[in-house]
Amino acid sequence: MIDRPGNPVLRSRGILGALLLLTCLTGLALFSQGCHAQAAPPFNHPYLTWQGDPCTTMTVTFQTATVPKAVEVRYDSASHAGKPDDYPGKAAGASHQVDGLVDKRSINSAELSGLKPATRYYFVFQAENGEFSKEYLFETIANDERMIRFVDGGDVGEFPSVPGLFRSAAAQNPAFVEIGGDIAYEGGNLDEFATVDAWLNLWTEGMVAPDGRLIPLVAVIGNHEVNHESGAKERRAPFYYGYYPQGGKSYFARDFGPNLRFIALDSDHTVGHAEQVGWLKEQLQAPGGKHRIASYHVPLFPSHREFTGGDSEAGRRLWMPLFDQFHLSLGLEHHDHTFKRTKALRAGEPDPAGTVYLGDGCMGQDPRDVDAARPYLEKASSTRHFWVVDVDAEKVSCRAIGDDGKVFDACDVK
């Protein structure tokens, strides 16, 4: 049959062709813009980190499209329903831009200091247009013997499993959540700012405690925070250093009251293992922190990747002797996208007085296969999860929670 103008076959084929062309063009447009084309930047959504003592300080950060008229946080231990003139506390902050970021957004931070431990604070911040935000809430860390709870996760991204895992983690009512590297999976690439925006949206929406309290972030660096450029660490990991104020280093220690010294390490992403050895020894042997817990990205005792070679071997050679000498309670490991719990280990061998290593970073990513035959493993599986860690004067209690919200493993460490 020959199709001619006015022929019903021609008209139907023309309509189908136009629809097909429109679908293809729409798909190509979305593909070229990336899967976050519809994601709005998380402007004027505050998030919390620490640069100083978690018992007496808090850093409030929010982003704006342009530099705000002023960076100011007003706060009090009593609620004032968002009326800015009623908050007696005032903290002035500063703005900066990430060099090379195309939209030239402003990252605005203010550190609140001189706070009382174990105290709830209500705050508002001055937004881009000079008006003040709605009221938010945070709580400082207790500086006494009471138990402190935190959540450990890693290898997150902004995948479909993340919102549920975040909600489940927030429901545990932790004092903070620590992400052990591979936070948003932007690879330190400035063109991937929408990937970080999508992750920050998930964080600011999901990491809210049942009572409305914002849960602070402790961010540990991983390989997917870093690009392949040379030069300053801020150029190599622009979002990690530019978005999450933590004192300007990728390795740091925080004392969360008298029972917990938390040590964040850089497993050779912007700082080599050897460069941190002297500092790590000081943190492990210094007074304070009945329990010492370290978090880093690349595992000393991997459950999926090869045991020999690379950063795992460097960690065992340079850091593990210090972990053994000063009895690190827990090593929080990531990178392999699995669940694992090792036996208590000393010099790599089972020892009841040794360190337990938990991992392996699967709070969003698809799980990988495990090598369950490795002799140092107590338990391992291909399971998305996060760890809930309770620390008191006597022990450290750990629970693994899967993406169904249920506990599937637990252990106590003394």
C-alpha cells in the first residue's frame, strides 16, 4: 500500500512517529542533564558539624545562591517560635565559595561556642534575603558518664535505598551520624554538584530525630570524595573540604564526653597513612576517652577486596600496631560495600583483648559478595546496613540494622 496525504495509515504513522521522536528527545535531554535535572539545590537547609568540642560548640552551615547580607545565627536554650529578636545568643559567621564551582553558590557557616553540655538549643539563621529562617533545634553532647549513641554508615550516595536507611538511622535517636567516606559519590568532580545537592537533600530531610532535633554529621573522607588532580587537598576533594566544616583536616579527633574519643583517619585519599602516625599515637595515648574508636574508609581487614597490597596493607603496617598497643575498642571500616564483623584481633590474630573491626560500608550502595572463608571474619554477608553504637563507661554495644529496619547482628566490646 502506498501512503498518500489524507491516508489514515499515514496520519496514524505520523502521530506515532512524532510521539516516538518526542520521547527520544525528552530522554536525551534528561540523559544529557543527568538524573538530577529536577533536583533543587538544598539552599537555606541547615546542617550541623563540629570544628571544636562537641559538648560546648556547634557549627551551623547553610548554602545560598548568592552571598547573604550577613551570616548570623541567633540561638537560645528556650524556644522563641522563630522570632529573631527574642534570641539572646548571636553568632556571626562567614561565607566562602568553592573555587571553580560553576554556580558560584555561597557556603555560609557560623560556629556557636560557649554552649552548655547536654543542652537543647533553638536557633534561627539569617537567610539570603536578610530575613530569618524558621526555628530549628540541636542538642550538645553531655560531658558526664551517661551513655552516648551514634550511627556509623558509609558508601552512601543518593540511591533509592538511602531515604529509608536515613529514616531508620534517625529513628535510633543518635547524638550524631558518622559517614565513613564515599558520601555522595561525586568523585571530587565540580561538574557533579547536582549529585552532592541530591545527597544533601536526603540528609537534611532524613536526619531529623523523632523530637525534631537536627542530627549532626561527622564526615570521614573516602576515595569517591577525591578527583585525580594534583595540588592542594581542597582542589583534590573540593566538596569534602568546602561543604563540611570540621576544622580543615581530613583526620581529627573529637571527645564526646569522658567515655568516647572518636578518631577520624584519612586512608591515603588526601593524606598518606605515614603522615598521620605520630598524630594518631598522640590521640591514642592521651588522657580522656575510656573507649577509643577509629573510623576510616579503606578496611584493614576487607571482606570483599584482596587482603594483600594497597591501602589495606598500609593501614595494617602503620596503624594497626598503634591500635594494638593502645587497645582501640573498634575500627569502623568501609569501602567494600558489605556487612562484616571480625573477631577481636591483635596483630591480625584472634585475641579476646584485641580490636573488633566493623564494616564494610553499605549504607546505600548495592552489596557485593563476601569472602566468608577469611579467618579473621566472625560474620559477613551481602547486606545493606548501618551500625548503632552505644558507648558507656563499661562497654561498647553495637547493633547492625538492615534496610528493613531490623537488627540482624549485635556484639559488645569492652
